[in-house]
Amino acid sequence: MASELERRDLLKGLGATLGGAALGLGGAALGVARDVAVAGVAEAQETAKGRVPDTPVKFGHITIQSGPGAILGLPSLKGHTLAAEEINAAGGLLGRRKIETLTADEAAGPEATVKELKRMKLVEKIDYFSGVIAAHNQLAVGPVVEELKLLTIMTEGCIDKLFEIEVPNPQYLFGMTNILSADGVTTALAVARTWPEVKRIAVINPDYAFGRWFQLHFDAAREKLLPGSEIVSEVWAPFPNTTDFTSHITKTVAAKPDVVVTSMWGGMYVAFYKQALGQGLFRRARLAGNINFGVVPQAIGKDHPEGAIAGVHSNYHFTYAPAGASAANKRFVEAYQKRWSEYPSYAAEAAYTGLYLFKTAVERAHKQAGGGWPEDDAVIRQLEGLSIEAPSGLVTIRKEDHRAYKDVKVGFSKNLADYPFAVWDPERIMTIPVGQMTAPPGWPKPGRGHNDPSATVNWIKTTWKKAGA
């Protein structure tokens, strides 16, 4: 293989340094930075000469690199690495500082992930941090990066509890994907719009923070959008290593649902849907997932049920926007495919865009200061409210809570001749402004006038009318 990332020892190793030289990069796909970043590289290089150190900028990047979650988590590192290689090939940040990345595996869980984060900061002396996929790891890492005063561009940062309860007033922490509540609400909306006659719904979720949080928001929206529906079966699969879903599927089949809704992802989802096919679950029931197509695209086979709601965490699928409609996406997909011999997932795009958001903020802070390498506070001020045109469309970091928002996207699975795996049906893509799917930034958080688990649950309860009312 062309990259050391595919080597087994790297996938399990801790503290390995990744950069253009270490990866054997002969030449990154150039030109993407010009479409993604707002600030001009040439101007930054002009003002940086002699005023910015030429020492490398050290990033830490922790993501899931082994086990069933790797087919969702590893693309985060690949997206980050591609962006770093492109930036380095153009001279580095501000034309002088190359990006080096230390990486580690988060598959061992919260305690090990926090331990490795601290080692990176206190021993390896990283300057900035990125990555982190699993919701329970997000909740553990978020408060720690604030304590360490470590500017962090988290690939995910999706779970509402992170920014509403654990880090309600973030300074150093930023999240790159749409909020998880929007995921649950969007899935309920997609089900209601597509199958309004649905009465019997079965749910199969991973038994940890992500699955629980998804279900809370799916139910809150379902009760408003489909008031005549009911949950006839609820099954929770131990996370992350469930591989045999026989009992889960048997219980679900017995409940005779009209629709099966799931928030399973990665290798767990692939194992589930293939076993469910064998047990005949989809002969009668339709399928809806919020993140089932969030994996490496080629992990989904041609055997996947067509017409299923194929979620990508409400963020990004490489086929949308169509290449002709989005120069940024076209160049990103081509560069990523050339570099890694696969198509990008939403996690790859989020990590890639996150690093370009950081680059843009550094350039703006440098320009505002009149030169020199900007302090973290100056970069943070530029990140707050920053918007760029990314492969996923316009991405904006909300100043109030440091979340990166983009329009919500949901697709439906279909087999097309152009791809050896199921993709989105180009005729059935739903896009919804994210502001319609989640509470506005000023909505009271839990414990401030209500005891609902999230601002969005309270917002739905108090402002949405039941369908038909």
C-alpha cells in the first residue's frame, strides 16, 4: 500500500508521528485549499516572512483505529492527514510552519483516551488537538481539554450533553459535526415524510451514550410528527463488540414492525444488516438509520436493502453535492480517492474541514495582529462565527457554543452502476436547514427552567404542535 496508515502496527500503536515525510507523500492534491479556505495563502506568506517561527506545529489526533468502529473512525485520521499534507505542500501554516501529527487509538474507551490525551499534551508537547469519534469518549475528553487549555478541533463533538452539561461555556473546545439531537429529529422527520402511515416502530440501538441520546430525540420528535405510532420493540446491543444479533433480530421480527429504526454504526451496523437479511427482517419492515451510511462507503455492500433511509449523521455523503455543483466537493473526493484508494465518509470530511477552519482562523488572527504566530485566544476569536465553503457545503461555527453547523442531509439507499456498493439515490436526497432540527442557541439548557435531558427535547415539547392538531 502507498501509505503507512494501512499497516497493522500503526492502527494499534500509540504516539506515532504522521506527516508528509513520514507518510511518504510524493505530492498532495493541490488546489483544494484555495477552494476550502477563505483567507488567501499568498497574503499570509507575504506578511509571515521572518516573523513566524519555522518549527513544526504539533497536532494530536485520536480516533478509532481498531475493532468494529474503525471503518467509521479511521477516515477521521485520513481526512486530517490529507488536509495536513495539502497545507504542508503549499509551505505550511502561514507559509512556514509544517503540521506534524501524533496519533492514537480511542477504541479502548474513555479512561485510556483521556490518559493518552494527557500524555500527548504533557509529554509530547502537542500544540493543538483533534479527532475523537465515540460519544462516551467525547464526554470524557471535553472537560479535560478545557482544563489543559488545549485548543481542540474535535471531529465529532456531536452529543448535546457535551456542550450543554459537561462543557457549557467552552473556550478551547470546538465540535465539527452537526449536533446529535438534530440526527434523531431528522430521522423522525424522514420517517414521517416517507412513510406517514407508519404505526409500529421497532428500535435497535447500541447501548451507550450515542444510542441513548439518539433515542431520546427520535422519540421526542416522533411523538409530535407521528402521534399515532408506537414503539413495539426496543433492543439495546452491547457496545462496541456485539457481533451476533440473532436474539435482537428474533425479538424484532416477532414484534411485526412497519419500520426498524437504528443508530448502530461501523462494523456493528454492517454485521446487523447482513444478519437481518438472512433472518428475513426486511421482507416486511422498512429500514431507517441515522448513521448507517456513515462508514467507509465501500463497507456497505450491494446487498443492502434499497430504499432504506441511509443516514450520515446528518452531515455529508460523498455523492452530494454532485461534483458538477460543488467544486470543493469534487476536488476533495478526487484527492481523497487518489490518496487512500477509497471514497470519503462524513468523518473524513469533518476532520478535513476542521483543519482548514483552523488554518483560516490562524491566517486571520495573524493578519489582524500584524504578524507573528497568533496566540490561542486570537485564533479562538477568529474561529467563533467563522464560515467556509467546505465539501459538505457552507459550514459555520456558532459563536455561542463552538459547534460547526451545516444543512442537515438525509439520503435513501440505492444501487447505481457507477459504484460497486450502495450509495444515495440522487433523486431522493432531503436537505433541511439545521436550525429547523435543533433548539436555537439561546434556548435554556437543562437545569435552567426545565429538567429535560437537552435543550432540543424541551424546545420540541414546548414549541412543536402534534401532526393533525
